[in-house]
Amino acid sequence: MALFLAAAMLAVFWSSAPPARALSGTAEARVTVAPEPVVTAAISLARSDAEDTAVYTVRNETAGTARVACLLAVYDAAWRLLNVRSQVAEVGAKSSGEVVLQAPDIALGSKVRAFAWDAGSLVPLTADAQVLHTYVDLERYAAFQAPISVTPIPELKDREDDFIRGMDISSLWAIVQAGGEYFDMDARKLIEGDEISNALAIMKKHGTNWIRLRIWNDVGKAPPSHGAGGLNDRNVDLIIAKKAHALGLKVLLDFHYSDTWADPGRQIKPTDWTEIPTLDGLCDAMYDFTRETLQAFADEGCLPEMVQIGNETNSGFMYSEMRPDGTWGSITAGRPTGSSGNETSHIALVKAGIRAVRDVDPNNGDPDRRVKVMYHLADGHNTSLYRTRAAMLQRGGVDYDVMGASFYPYWHRSIENITATLTAMTAEFGKDVVIAETGWGFTMDGASPYPGGANGGPRLSNTFNQSALNTARSYGHDYPVSPQGQADELRAVSQVVAKLPENKGLGVFYWEPAWIPTPRMGSGWAAGTTNIVMANQAYFDYAGRALPSLATWNRLFPGDSDIVTSLAEAAVSVEQGTAPTLPETVTAHMN
């Protein structure tokens, strides 16, 4: 009993800084007790029939019998100890032995650790005194792992270096804080002990070369009815951007100029700016915030390669505010058109933000190297909106580089519509264009894999539902609801961009591919909420394992030769004693 308690206490103590692996296959950790080998222990962890099994292979190099304490500890996603199995093994002189321990009833997201000590001295016999796995359900989502087929886009020949293959991963911070983990398609991590870098590395491996990060002014001051929007302030984005740059990824920083979400339906002035009485004062505040933010990035050596001045600014920005007494007011400064709008003031605000970008950028004098500035609208189908706004910006002499468009097949009509919009921006206004947001679902399943999580687990109230699918079908989008459908949708929008002349179509950003449920979810539309509306449009399944659709980017580019990436299964039934009849053809998936 004393050994059991001591071992359990050590298991809890050593759980403070866990590197994680998925429970798939076998992992080993070995160490020899210095200075002279006495006992060595190798531990492997595997899973069979819902039981996690630790196999301890112990080698006794001494002339006498060795006693080795082995322990298997199970934790929940919050690192609370749930279950312990222990055993003392006696291994004869100059011989080896095995100890097998099992921990039943491991739930999704549970952590499993194995330990081995010299039973007398409690000297650890395994590296870091632990072997760790995180249980990922490989069977529940097995159907989503079927190989995808992607036809390369001819217009992307030799554009691997300059075509933006972007991911908006703004929710990643909140998800990781809430216990979320990410795994490659083989259910293993690429980087241990740093979940954000691990997720970024998985995405990069499969073709991502840019990330997009939204940024709010002060998430702690967001109106209560709108929440804190995912906690992305300057400090959070700076951490993520540094990790992205370290992996060779480029960064688009998306200024919302709000303490919460900004989109066509709401553009709420930052709380700290509500007392500013004049347009000049508001322009100064916008300039200062943008400049100070970018200077902080520059000081850390990770100035973003692109900056977005406002998010989905169809109706302008900062045109409503929360008054000190809690009531709502409407202001005209940020609205560009309409009875309550003012074109001049809108242009002044946009220019203030852009001027800050130009002032910080050390390469501003070099058109090929300077930070690109994006102006972003939603409703990519609405060519008239884009023409009107681009003409207004042109009249005002606004110095921006890229027109960004949101295009979701279930909201923004047909491929022909977005083609007309982007063509107008390049042909009539000479602007580079980017599809800044898009998405498609891999499933209609809304069942949370964490029903026992905090607050009852996350609610999967998905935006992409049957109604959305029906609408998308009416617009001519016939992509299946599957990873293959996600690949088809991403290829379709990428082809629209790639076909624009003079390479003015810079690329595409997929919106929130890493937005997954977690055991204690805190990244719904706002921080602290459990309603997850985009999880079934992610490029990771609900257990955090990469879907085949994540690899779409790598397959969009024509290669110099055709390469078979996978073969479809071809089953043949044959009676004993007869010659088999083989199929005349098999399906090959090419690069």
C-alpha cells in the first residue's frame, strides 16, 4: 500500500508539464541509471479493445534480484487523476522480464501516463519518469479518413512560392487554453509540448503558407452581450505570429477596430474610444493603436506581411458604441454611405490606419517588399457593392494594395458571382485580390465528443446545417458533405483566384480550420461561451485529428510528372482451387 500511495503521489507530481502523444502504435522512453547500469526499463503504451495497456520491459544487469515498481496513471483533460494501476515486479539476476498493466474505460481526451522506478530507492527508470499518451478516438471518425482526389489547377503552375494558401486560425489560442489538442492524420503530434506550434506545423506540412489573425482592441472591455471574442489581443497574436514566423509561415493581421467581433451586422467602437468627440480625435486613436500594435510586432522581429484595415466593412466601421450608462448609440463617422453615412469621414479613418502601417514598415519604399494593406468586404457575390466601394476609395486616394472578399457558398451565391466581383476589382481598378474567408462542412454531425465536459460540454450548433446546404445547392454548389467536398470547394474558389490575369489573384484564406470542440470549450462566438458554430467546417475532426482535406493545398499545383499518391481498394473473391479473375482497372489518385 505504501508503494502504491508513493507512486500515485509521484504520478501527480510529475504531471505538471506534459508532452502529449496520440494513442496509436507504440512509443518508448529509455534511460539507464548512472553511473553504472543497475536496471533499465522501456515502456510502451498501446490501446486495444478500449483498454490502455502499458508494457514494461525490464532488464536487470545486477547479480541479484531487482524489484521494479510499475504504475499506469489516467487523468482527465484537466489533469485530475482518475485511475491508477500499479504492480511490483521481481526480475532475476542478469535477466529480463515484462509487466503488463491495463487501465479500462479511457474516455476521449483522457491522458495516460506510465512510470517505472527502482522499488527500493524510487529512482526513476524511464526518461523524465514518464511515457505519455492522449487518447484520440481513431474509430469514431475513421470514415472521414478516406483519401481525397484533387485535380491540379493549370494556372497555378510554378506558383507554389507566391500563391497564398492561408488559414484563419484566430480561435487557436482560446481552444488550446481550453484543452484542445491537434494530431496529424496518423494521430500523432509533430511538435511536443507546444500545442500552438504543433497545430501550425501540421498545417504547414500539408501546404499552408500563411495564417490570418484577427485582433481586437481590448477584449476585456467587450460589451457583455457580445463577449470577448476569442481573447485575441495584441499579446496573444504576437505569441502566435512569432511561432508562425519561426515555422516559415507568413502572417495577415486583421484589425477589427473593436473590442469584439466586427462584421456586416455590427461594428462597435472600442470602449476606450467612446468619449472621443471628433473625427480627428478618432483618426488619431486609430492611427496610434495601429502603429503601436505593429511597432510591437516589429520590435519582436515579426512584422506581419499583410495588414487588414477593418473586417467586413460593408457598412463601415466604428459606427455604433456603448454609452457609459449602458445604452447604445449610433455615430456617423464610420459609415461610408447612406442617410447616416459620410464618405469623407470613412476615407479619413481608413487612411489613418493605412498611414500607421506605412510609417512602421521599414520596407515601405519598396513595392515588392512592403507590407501589403487589405481592404475587406463580405458578400463576395455583390459585384455592385465592390465596384461602388472601390470607386469611393479611388476618389479618396486611398493607398491600399489588396481587395479582400468573403465568399461562403451557402451565403454568397454562385462561383460565377465571385468570379465577376474579383474580375471587376482587377480589370477595372487594377487591384490584387484575395478570398479572405471561405468554408465548407465535412459532416452534419453535431454531437459533442465531450458530453461530460465543463458546463455540460460544448454545444455544436453548426452554421453549416441542412438549411445552409440546401441554399448552397440552390446556388449551384454540389460539393459533398465530406472532406472530399471540402477539397472540392477549396479547389473551386482557388481556381477562380488563380485564373485572374497577371497573377493578380494572390490566393485564398480558409476560415477557422482549427475550430474544434474541447473538453472545457471556451471559444464559441465569444470567449466563455460553449456554443461552437463552425466545428463541422474545420479541417480537423472533433477529436483534433487532421482530415484529408487539410492536404488540398499541396495538390493544387501541377507537378513536372504524374505521381500516384494512393490506390482505391480493389477486392476480389475467389473459390479455393480456381484461378482468380482480377479487375481490368483500378482507381489511382494522382498528384
